[in-house]
Amino acid sequence: MYCCCHESVDAPYWENPGIIGRFRNLPGSGFLERFSALGDYMKVLIVGAGAMGSRFGLALAKGGAEVTLFDINREHTEAINQKGLEVHADGKVSVEKIPAISGIEGSGGFTHLFIFTKSIHTRAAMETIRPLIKDDTVLVTLQNGLGNIEAIREAAPRSPIIAGITNYPAVYLGPGVIRADGSGITRFQALDGADPAPALGFADVLHRGGMEADVVDNILHHIWGKVAFNAAMNTITSLTGLSVGLLGSTPESLTMAFNVAKDVALAARARGIDLSDEEVCDSLRSVLKPGMSSGHYPSMFQDVSAGRKTEVETICGKVLETAEQYKIKTPYLHSVYLLIRAIEDNYPNRKH
Ligand code: NAD
């Protein structure tokens, strides 16, 4: 049996379809059950230590792992090494000591390579870290979008892969500085029917470091659900300039968001993933409750505002490829994809 910690008021993990390990701090329980020798020695390289990579790297370090942050942004890694990683979280500022590198020369012996670049950079990052990959090196991805698993598998054909999603938020504020407010949920799975122990061990270390996680056995369902959410929320806030809260309180943009998300669910079902329209709409509604994320702008909005390439190809483009393969029509998704692409192709000439 693989168990970790669960609590009395929540349904036990065996009654939650898909959940095989739950690492939560649930209010009022005071009951944490940890099982077995989880959290064996982990030496982790975060590959892409921007907002999310830094946040998760820090949690793993606090949970007992030996962590190095790797990022090609030298200004960022130098600032971290000189002054520490400055973390703005829930009204407090802390400075954390954690080593950072901007090239992999001279480093090695990592048990885990945790990829946290934007999904459009996964393939390039995998090429860079290829010399560090051994057959027993665990590759981890919690990135948004589709195609990350395939890019990792291609570069690491025999290594175990832990793949998942997270809605913990983080923002890169400048070299050596991130914002890491609030909490979220992270779900992942050891792929290809592999032994779940490495995934449970990983969750345990994250949890010791202050983050909650579920280990599941239906991760594609969650990945496609997150893609539906991002395809709707990220594109529509970027196209309209509305915050998440305003998007939700404006009937026209909310209708559009539901339609885009339902197009993604249709494509998911075409390829055999049981993702209902209701689920994807509920997931959008869940962040639109009063007080939730109201002033938030997703990362695609920030990319568009800064004139950077967005993740639209991996979030929308990959779904459109599936739709084409199964000959299904996804007009709302197609429309937002084309509009984001049109913006991206014209950054220097756009008027704001
Ligand atoms: P980010 O831009 O802050 O960080 C990505 C980092 O990767 C950058 O610092 C960049 O310099 C680095 N990088 C790029 N190519 C590299 C390479 N070849 N080798 C090493 N480093 C490289 O992005 P982020 O916001 O942390 O997002 C990372 C992923 O997490 C994305 O897929 C995003 O959609 C997803 N995500 C983000 C959030 C959030 O709140 N920011 C929440 C959930 C999921």
C-alpha cells in the first residue's frame, strides 16, 4: 500500500478515483499519516528556474532535497548567488540561500531533473541537459501545455518520468526576485505504468517543504483539463485585456471562455480522455468565485504585454492538431489561437 498523509474529514484516497497518494494539510485534521521511507535522498536540478522553478525548487530544498537552480538567464542566477533568492509571499519578504548555475558544465549526479521552462522551450532545455540523463534519472514536468512529455521522452527514452500539473502561482519580478503568493494543488503521476514510489517520494518532499500534492493514476485527464482552462483563460484575458475577475463577471467573455474550454474537452474525448464539458466549465467557474484571483492576469497576458512569444502553440496549437487528426470542429479554440498568433506576429507594429 502506498499512503502518505490524508485526514479524517476528507474522503480517503482509495475513495477518490484516480488518487493514490494525498499529501495535504487539511484544516482541523491534526492527523498526518506518513508511510514508509519516503523522501529518500534527492539531488534535484531545476531546469528553468524562473517564477515556478524557483518556487518549487525552494520548496524541495525546504523539504530536505539538495537543490540547484539552473537557468540560462545569467543575470538571474548571478543575483541569486550574490544576494540569495528574494521571495515575496503573502505580504512577507524572505531571502533564501540556494545555489544557482547558468550552465551545466562541471555539475552532475542529479537524481531528479525538474523541467520548469515555458513549454515552448522544453525541447531546447532537454537538449542542454542530455549529458546529465542516466537511465535511473527521474525527469519531472509540471509545465502547462501539451508536448512536454513527448519532448522529455525523446531525450530520455529509458528514464522514469513524473508528469503533472499545478495551479500554485508564481511571478518573476526581476533578477533574483519572485512572487510566490497563495497556495494551490499539484497533481502528478509516474508515467508508463511505472512504480509510483518515486512520485510518492517526490510528493512527500514537496509536502515537507510546504506544498500540497496528490499522486494520481489518471494524469492525462488532469493535463487536458488544465489545457482547457489555460486555452480559455489565458487567451481571452490576453485578447481582451480583462483580468480573470472581469472576464468572469462579463457575460460575453465568460460565454466565450466556456466555448473554448468545451472545444478542448471535445478534442480530449476524441482521443479517448474522458473530460466532460461540465468539468472544464466548473474548473473555470472555480477561479471566478468572489475573492478568487479577481485581479489576476495569466502568464500569457504578461507575455503578450512584454512582446514575448507565448505558449499558445503548446496550449492551443497542439489541441488543434488533435482536432484535425480526428476531424472534429473546434471553431472557438481555432479563433482565439489565430488571434493570439496574429498579435505575436506583429509585436513591433502593434498599437496599445
Ligand atoms: P518563467 O518564464 O518565469 O520561467 C521559465 C524560465 O526558464 C526562465 O527563467 C527562462 O530563462 C528559463 N529557460 C528558458 N529556456 C531555458 C533552457 N533551455 N535551459 C534553462 N532555462 C531555460 O515561466 P514560469 O511562469 O515559471 O512558467 C513555467 C511553466 O509553468 C510554464 O509552462 C507555465 O505555463 C507553467 N505554470 C506557470 C504558473 C505561474 O503562475 N507562473 C502556474 C502554473 C503553471
